[in-house]
Amino acid sequence: MEYTTLGETGMTVSKICLGCMSFGSNARRDWVLGEEQSREIIERAIDLGVNFFDTANVYSYGDSERVLGNVLSEYDRERLVVGTKVLGQMDEDNPNSGGLSRKSIDQELRHSLDRLSMDRVDLYQIHRWDYSTPIDETLKALDTAVEDGLVHNIGACSMWAYQFAESLRQSEILHTESFSTMQNQYNLTYREEEREMLPLCEQKGIGVVPWSALARGFLTRPHEEFTRTERGQHISKDDRISKRIDAYRANGGIEINERVEALAEEKGVSMAQIALAWLFQNDYVDAPLIGVTSIEHLEDAVEALEISLSKSNVTYLEEPYNAVNVVGHK
């Protein structure tokens, strides 16, 4: 395993952050793993040196946090870095169980800590922008959580760069805790974040933890095979996710997929490993979020840390890319 410093937090994290959206309960999504299978992957990740884990309250409506907390309670908590997120409504009958108001943040943070069986969380992130709550209200609530010792650092997820810049400015004005990380969508077939968000993060010393590292599986197999998979068929029924896949395929995405396939064949590795190697060597990226549903995929991801891409390899992979519609902010 390789390690890096997460932005300017001073925390040392593995260059792989294990995303836990696929852990918990398959009551709502049939591809989510139950506790026994989830435990095997989490424990293997720790064996491989992963110390950075990311979940959210809405993943399996709390079951992801419970499963992760159950497993990590058996390990030395001081060696681990755990992040979770808040925004989505947890109870359809209670509108205050979602959003980024002071009330919601206070109660949902305590619920998350209870499910995680932890006294504090290392990274507490807003899961998107809340258009119903002024950002200064959210920042003051998060600052209180830090002051109360319930949170070490705060982070944000996909939003417009102007919104993130305003958040950072308001933190300075209000003298509150400032966002330390950005969890945004970034991969070989979706690089719109390079225009404004990633340069802003670099300028401000913000840690970058990208999601959709493998473009929802689009970068793991030849494009003509993607829709034949069970996951591909599931995605086609979800309009929100379908729009992301359309963006991955558009304006050079198909050719990028073919070049990933060709380079993987040349190096004798998988397509997923090439796509991950590109992120591991990317100067903007601290630790990509990698969600897996098998130990084999986890081990492949760790092995990708050993793959070296030359400048010509990187140019070859990036060259076909053209601008696509911005997606993922909702």
C-alpha cells in the first residue's frame, strides 16, 4: 500500500479509499452486499493496508454505517480514517431528517456516530449543495460539531466551483471550520472538474477524493459489452445514472474506452487497473474512492498502484477527451 497526506489535514491515508456504498443491505438495491460479505472485503482491505473508509448515512439507509462500524470496532480505531456524509432524507415522514440545517446536521451526525459505534468521525462531509439552507448556517453547524469534538475535519461533495469558493470565503468571514476535502466525480471519461474545481482545490490545499473512479464500470470492460452486464441493465432503468453514463460515452468516451482496452492488453493488466493507475498518478488526486463487491476487485485495485504509466501513455489515454455535459451535482 502507498500512503499520502489528505490535503492539508495532516492525516495520513492510504491512496485507496474504500467506498462503502455497496455494503449494508440489499433490501432496496439487489447489488448491495450483506454484512457477512461486506465484512470479508473490509477485513481484506485492512490486511492490504487500506486505512481510509468512506460511507454515508443514506447508504442502505444507515446499514452501511452499521456494518462498517461493526467491523472497525474490532480494530485499533486510531489507525483508521473514517468519513461519512449528510444531506439525504433518512425518513420520508420527517423532512428534518435530511438537508443541511443545524437541526438536521446535529441529529443526523449523532445517528451516524451511533451506527458507526464511534465517539467521533474523522471526516464529515456534506453530500451535495443544499439550496434550501444558507451555507453560513451549515458552516456554523459543522463548526459546532468540530468544537464539540464529534468531528475532526469537514468536507464537501460534488457542486459548482463557485459554490465551493463561496463556502471557503464564508468560512474565512465567519471564522468557522473550513472544508478540507472535495469528493467529486472524476475519471478518464469525465474530466470537467479540471476546468475550475480541481485548480481551486489545488490552490487552496483541499484534499481530493474522487468518486466514480471507474465510470460506473464503463472503464472496466469494452464498451460494447457494458450494457450486457446486470449492472449495465440496472443503470439503464435509472434516469439519473443513465445521464452520467451518457456523459461517459460522449465526445471521445468510446475511443477512450478502446484505448484503455488496448493499453491494458499491451501491459497485461485489466482495463480497471489502467483507469485506476491514471488516477493514482494524477497530481490533483489524493485518494480515489473505490467501491467493490468482491475481494478479487479489491486486490486488483491495490495491484494497480504498481502500474506505471509513461507520459506518452497518459497522453494516449487523455487525447480523445472533449467537453461533456456537467452531471453528478444532484
